[in-house]
Amino acid sequence: MQSKATTVQRVEIKAQARLRSLLKDYFVNLDSAATDPARKVAWCTSVGPCEILTAFGFEVFFPENHGAMLGAKKVSHRFVPRAVGVGYSAETCSYMNSDIGAALAGYSPLQEAYGIAGPPKPDVLVYSTNQCREVQDWWYFFGRRHDTPVMGVCPPGHLGEVTEEHIAFVRGRLLALIQQIETRFDLRLDWDRLREVVALSSRASGLWRELLETARSHPSPLTFFDGLIHMAPVIVMRGSQQAVDYYEELLTEMQDRVRDGVAAVPDERFRLYWEGMPVWPKIRELSEKFLNLHAVIAASTYCNSWAFEEYDGGDPLWWMAKTATEIFINRDEQTKEVFLLDMFRRFDIDGAIFHNARTCPNNTNSRFGMAQRLRERHETPVLVIDGDLSDVRFFSTAQTMTNIEAFIEQLEERKR
Amino acid sequence: MSERLFVGIDAGSSATKCVVLDERGRLMGKHVSASGFDFAEAAETVLSRSLLEAESERDDVTCCVSTGYGRGRVPLAHRQVTEITCHARGAREWYPQVRSIIDIGGQDTKVIHVNSDGRMAEYRMNSKCAAGTGTFLESIALKLGVPLREIDELAMKCVTDTVINSYCTVFAGTEVIERIKAGQPREDISMGLFRSIASRVVEMLSSRSGPIAVTGGVVAHCRAMVRALEEALETEVLLPPLPQHAGAYGAALIAIGDWEAGKGGRQIGGGDTTISTPLDPPLGRGEAGPHGSVSERFGAK
């Protein structure tokens, strides 16, 4: 049960400063590429085929990252109505709506953060619907706006077992995408370069996975909230040496923490799991709430979304097809349930929080009884909170904080 | 008086409630007042009035626990506990056999399930929406220009199975106006409002095993709410003697527990926030609960 308000001090992650300069370099480079006629910019979905784009020589921008920045900046709700005004439902993806609305209003958080005007003008927009169909419509909006080609891959979705046929199909679509880009831009893919980029991508992803795994330690050296900050390179700089170098440094720091018993949440009493999207506009408040409750969110589905399996040096397209199809969000409920149970067990989880994100049904897993099944069949305490990834109007701070405190009270009762 | 007193203050979104117990868990005083703009002020008001009823002084208060949305704004409280835990604690004390507690408050509705050993197994709060809460009723009553008490009286005369179907307070208001225009009896429309809330509560109930208790201001003041819940749940519900004070009662019981465990409070007349010597275990433990029977302390339902 909650004592009177106390403030617990967290230990800062040293690599944070390097992350800031890394991201600044990334965005400034994108900006200069967009204004240089000799260079090309591609927009790509966060778990899309960015390695192909990098291997072709495109600088790659990730609009979902921009959507998350709008959310974290607590301004999404100002721009969603602009998108709604031009026909996009307020109940569809608030990343998409706020990104479209911000573009219509001429605003970007990149202006203040990195001193650049906004998202770089694209030469091509490439999507994969392995995460949701909304990205396709989002990309088409900007395709029309910039008079730019939109290309994409639609892997089979909601899969239980991922078969060779599924992977072969997606591989075929990736090959078709390569041919489309070659034709449209009069380019030839350098397959050795693709192998190199895929190897770097796999290496960064592997380090990211190792990093997340350090949270299995008691106490955990990092939290879900740390993950949200430090995941940027594995998304936007996948396939680069800089991302690999960064995660090597961060992993060493976390391993040192484990060795020295440094806790991300001092006096760690409860270990929680976060299922679903983050509530970007409320990250700070939520992080402080859990810190003061001495509860660490040791693992999450979201941060694990970029923890791919290792590339063996073989066919790079096969690896890309397999990783793109196998991801959690692209699977059926049963597979997701097995994954979650394995995570709960491996991270020694006391309770799981499911975020019912109003505008993100695809990355919400509490709508078909999964939370109840986990509670009843597997005796895992679960809490479902209502909110949204970006639009703060769907979130009640007071109600959510009471829910979280009551959940900790419930876990305390269990431990007694 | 120089008896040790234990206080629970439930600073709710609409009303602030206070319960004062002696160390055996007997009710010594209680009060409820509108929360208004200032939770701290409302807490002071209900505490003063409750202590007056208890014929006691502030120095007699050994330990105080606060709950409710304004729980962080109660100066006297040595700690805060959520209203979910407090309502469950209060209801279990009245009815040890209870397995589900439905609390319909001003701002939110909670459904809490407890295990046979009394531990909280699961709980749910309504989503960010007024439908299914006391605010819903207040909003419609305001729209109709009819006091809530009158809506309750009308509803109790309803003989049909009318339900207000809209899923949203604003649309429900429109639906009510449409029905008035269509000439539907006021009794039916009024009962339809309570049934609308009951249907939202049913959505939140994941288990129906064991007795169900109802708490909160709405069931305290509206018999039609209890009737609508019983219809929707197809079973009788337990209505405690002080439904609106259930959270404050639970908080006061937790305060006793904290004192007994040496986790909080102060010595009589002193300003210490820690306890030097825990008291002897409370007397009068009975089958109905650790602090005696329901009828002994509050009178039967």
C-alpha cells in the first residue's frame, strides 16, 4: 500500500549524452540529404524493410518515431483534430493522425529538438503491414502530399506457426519491392552491401536483446522507461555501425550495473511487465509513479519488438522476410499468450499491466480476453489500463494512478 | 474522552466521508460533506463533525488513513490507501462471505473481486467515461430539472422493463428527451437510467461466484439503483448499513491494523508518528468479522 509521497532517486544512465548526439547527427544528416539533389530519402515503417533502402543508399526516416515524438512532447491532441478534419477518424492511430495534423499545421518537434524544419521530404515511402494496416494509409497521405511513390509489403498476418511458405511469400514481395525501386530510380542493388547492412542490423538487434535480458537480474539494472529512451537507434539507425557501437557501450554499462548490484528502481519490491504501447505523453509521470512504488517494469512486449534473431550470413532477404513475419504483433492470440508466459517466467514477473490503447487495436492485447486468461489459467495478476499511445485525451491520470496503486496493493496482499 | 480513535477519510470526487472507530472497530462517529473545491477543507469539516459525534477531541485520534481521489490532500492521514482496497476492506468487514463488491461513486464505478481468504483477486474501474457513474445520474437529473431523490422515487414506481440504451452520457440525455417527446411515462424513463448504469456494471463483472455487496453514494441514496442491479445480476445484493461510508470505514479499519502492526499512528496526546508499544490485540473478535458483528456495530440491513 502506498505510503505518503516519497521521492526515490533514480540512477542516471551514463550513455544518455552519447545517445543525444547520435540522434542529433542522424536527424541533421537526414535534413541535409533531403536538400541535396544527389542524395535520396526514403520513409519506412518501424519494422519495415529498411535494410533494403539503406543498401540502395537511401537515408531512411521513420514517421512512427516522429509520431512518438509528438506524443512525448504532449502535443498530439493539438494536431489530431486537423487530421480528423480532412477525413481521418479520431479513433484510428493517433501517431498517424497527429503526424498528418502536424504536417498540415507546419509543426514538427524536430524543430526544437534538432533545429531542423521537420521530416525530410521523401523520394519514396515504403511500408510493411506486418504491424498494422494504418501505416499503409498514413504513407499514402504523404505520398499524395509530396507526389512521391508509395511501395510496400503485405505479409500474411495473425499467424500461429510461421511456415517456410509464409517466409517464401514475403521474400518474394521483398524481391518485387527491390525491382520496383530499381526501375523507379534506375538503381541496381548491391547484394554484398545488403548482406553487410543486414549483418549490422542483426548485430544491433542482438545487442538490444542482450541489453533487455540484463533486466532479468534482481534488481533490474534498467526499466521499460529506460528502454523507451534508448531504443531509438535500434529503430532509426538499424543497419549502421553507429547503432552497434552505441549498444555495445550501453550493454557494458548495464552489465556493470548487474555486477555492482545497481538497481534502476532502488529498493526494488515488485517486478512488472508492460504489454502494449507506451503512453508517450505520460512517460515521465508513470515512470515516477512506479519508481516511488518501488516497482520496476522489467520487461515489455514493445521494447522486444526490435529484438530479432541472429543473421547467419546466408540469404539476407530470407532473414528479412522471416524477422518481419515472425514479430509478435503479426501473430495470433495463442502464440502471443505463449510468448507472454515465457517472458513472465524468465523475468520473474509479479504482475502484468496491459495498456488498452484506444487508437491502437493492433498493438493492444486485452481486447479478446487474454488478460483474463492469463489471470485465471496462469494465476498472473493483471491490470488493464485505458489510455492511448499519443492522444492524451483518452487518458485519465487520476484514474490510472489509482489503478496502478491499487495493483501494487493487490500484489502486496499476495506477498503477505 | 481518552479512548484511542481510528479515523478513515474518503475524499471522493463528489463527497468526502469520515468514519471514526474505537480500537475494537466500533463506530463512534461519521459524517459526509460535499468535497467542493478543497479536499483538505472538506476533510477537516467531516473530521470535526465526526469527532463531535464521537464526543472526542482531535488528540484522541491515534491513527488516520485517507482514501479516495483526494487522498493525498488529507493532512491528518499517516498514509494513503486506494479506494479499491478500502472499499473491499470495509465490505469484507460487514460481510466476510462477500466475494464481489460493486462501488458506484460519483466519478467512477469499481468492481472488486476477493478470494475466499479475503485477498483482492481482481478489480476493474470504468473507463474514462461518466456513463455508469453517479455523475451520469446527476447530469441527467440536471438536464431534466428534477432532483435525484425524485428520479429515484419515480423509478421505484416503474412497472415496465425500459432501459436507456445509449452508451454515452451525452447521447443518453438525448435519448431521454426523445422518450419524453414520445410520451413515455416518467417512471419508466427514470428506471431506465438506473438500468443503464446497471448494464455498465455487468460488463465489469468477470465473476459471479459468491455474494455481492454494493457500496457508494448512489446505492446509499437510490433504492432504484439497488433494484436495477438486482434485476441485472439476477440475484439479491448485500446493502451494508452505511454504503456511502464503506471506503472510509475500510480506511479506518486499515488504520487500526496499522496501529496493531506498529506501522503508524501516535500515542494519545502526543505528536509521535511512530508507535513505541503496539496495543494488545483487539477484543470482541466474532464470526462476523474481527471487530464484532455487523448488528453490534451498525444495526442490521
